[in-house]
Amino acid sequence: MFQPLLSAYSTVGIQDTALFLGMNEDDAASYVMQQGWVVDPASRMLIVKRQPVSTEQKLDHSKLQRLTEYVLHLEH
């Protein structure tokens, strides 16, 4: 349930996060702070710490062969 928050928000309210995670506000704030998020106490907003996205893909010969066969199948 935590991953959609990472993808959807750059900031989110503590109350909304608690509802989404099924926790009380204190537990939700504590949990996300352990994940590296920052709490702004004045606005009661959480600043989401995004996880680095790995864009490198390893494509071995068998995967490339299967992809080629699939594309050929679609073309005919």
C-alpha cells in the first residue's frame, strides 16, 4: 500500500496518509519518516522521498529472440 503514495504524490497530508495506510496519524508519520520522508509540522504535510528509478535493463539473447518472434507474429 505504500508504493502508490510514492508514485502519486510529492507532498501529502499526514491525515490522508494515515487513512491510506490504515494507521493513526502518529504511527503513519513515524513510519514514513523511517522511509526518509520529511514532516512539515506547520502545515502537517509530508514531503515524499522518491526512490531512485533504475532505468537500466539487461536484455539477454533469449529475451531478444522471444521479442523478435512476438513482433514477427504480430506482423503476420
